[in-house]
Amino acid sequence: MLYAIHLVCSGTDFPHTVYFVAGTQAENPDWNSIGIFKVSNVSGKRRELVPTKATTSDSDMDADNSNSDSDEDSEDEEEGGSAAPILQLRKVAHSGCVNRIRAMTQNPHICASWSDAGYVQIWDFSTHLNALAESETEVPRGGSSVFNQAPIFNFKGHKDEGYAIDWSPRVTGRLVTGDCKSCIRLWEPTSGATWNVDATPFTGHTASVEDLQWSPTEDHVFASCSVDGHIAIWDARLGKSPAISFKAHNADVNVLSWNRCLNHLDTSLILHSSTLVIFFYITDLPLALIVTGWLVSCWHLEVMMEHFPFVILDCYQQNRKRINL
């Protein structure tokens, strides 16, 4: 069973060629592997990320269905034809289940995997990616052999298995990993294919660290979420405790993500007596976390002031809490 998956790279023009890695969760630990996949000849139609609102009535749309269908078919043909996608696969043996796997943003042939045996391994899959790039032969079902390859780095310093892992999108080779014992480790690349893993973990959660995400704009800032229901923001320059931490949910918080499109923030917000507003700064960027029931949203203060000037000013004066990162 495929358990962990991550995109390595993809093209921009049709037909697409996509590379990704995935890990298995087999009944027998020795049956597990990491798959390096190539899917080529992926065709389709270009679509808007946010569809424009319809300006015609339903009846007009129904009347145009036949014409639109034929137009779409022609567009599909223009964007890559009708041939079936081609799937290719190379497997690398992995001892134990693959809890999670991530490809490095800057060097996607370098991947990090979390094992249920409690260790994190770094892999160089350049040989397999090059072999896939040179081949166009589809792999028959069950026909791919398993390669025995040693990882280029193996860390066994975590006290338990884990799932949280993320490569920095800004600093090549920088990595954070979190385990089920609530500890977070910072990895710094050194010369050659080695890493210096901080001997003292970041601590602040009281249960399993479920996800970690580096800031898309700050080299030293990352976010974490945990089974303890908390979300924390960390600055690696400020020590081993979170710069800010708050209770987000009464249940587990398993995933989180930074908003990478500040100009496209959602402008809908409801403030009432049970809403928690936390103001803080990441360098010079003024932000506010809005916690309302099960909804957590992050706002830029300029956007908030534009839409809710009086309410936000009142909240800011009554619940002022600034943390300079």
C-alpha cells in the first residue's frame, strides 16, 4: 500500500511529464520500498485556477452545451492529444514502513524519508531519475525490480518514529524533523553529503509533532502542529522554545500550511465574543492569527484594517500581544 507521496518535479507545457516519489506501508517490514515514478504524456486542457463566475442563465448554458463540448474536445487535442499516459517506476528497498517522504526543493533528486523504525534517511535518487528520463517504456504491472541502495545519510537520534518533515524552500539542504515524542530537530547541511543535526531538540509541544512547515519568506522561521491541539511558530535564532504558541483545536492538529499568496487572502471574517486575536510580527511583517471555533486564519494587519478598521483597532487595544521574531 502506498502511504507517503511527494511531487519531485513536473513540466509546464502539455503533454506534461511528472516525477514523484512514494513510500509503502507493507505488512512485512522487509517488503517496503520507495518508488520513484515518472508519468509522461499527461494531456488535458488548461483551466483557470479560479473559474470566472458565470454571467449567463442556466438555460443559456444548457443550450450551449453541445457547442462547448466540441470546443473542449478540440482544445484537449491541442493540449497534448488523446494518447494514454505512460507510467514508469523504479523501486529502492526501504527497511520498515515509510511514514513520510519529501524531496528537496532546490535539488529534487535528494529526498528525506521518515521510517516507522524511528530513523530519518537522506537519499540520492539522481541515478534513477536519469534512467527514467532516458526511457519511454511503460513498466508492466508488478514487473519493476527492487534496487538495493544505501542512503547517503542516516540519523537515529530521535527517540521515537515520526511523521513531520520539511525541507527549507529558502536555504538549500536545511531540514526540520519532528517525532511522536514531541521533539523537533534542526538539520544544517555541511560540506559533502552530510548534515549536522542539532543535539538539543526544539521543545514546546506535549504530544506528537504531526507536521512542520518552513516559512516561505523567512530563512529561520517554521511552524509546527501537534496532537496536543497547539500550533507553534519557531525562530531558530531565538533558542529551543516557540516564539509563539496557541491552542488551535480541542482535537489533534495534523497538518498546516503557510499562505504563499498574500495578495489573495480570504476577506471573509466573523468576529464575536469567543474569537481569539493574536497579533505578532515575523521580522517587519505585521500579522494576526484569528481563532474562531474550528477556524484558524492568518491575516496581514493592513488587509484587516482595510476591511474591519474599528473592530480590529478595538481588538488590538484590548488583546495586544506582540512578539518580535
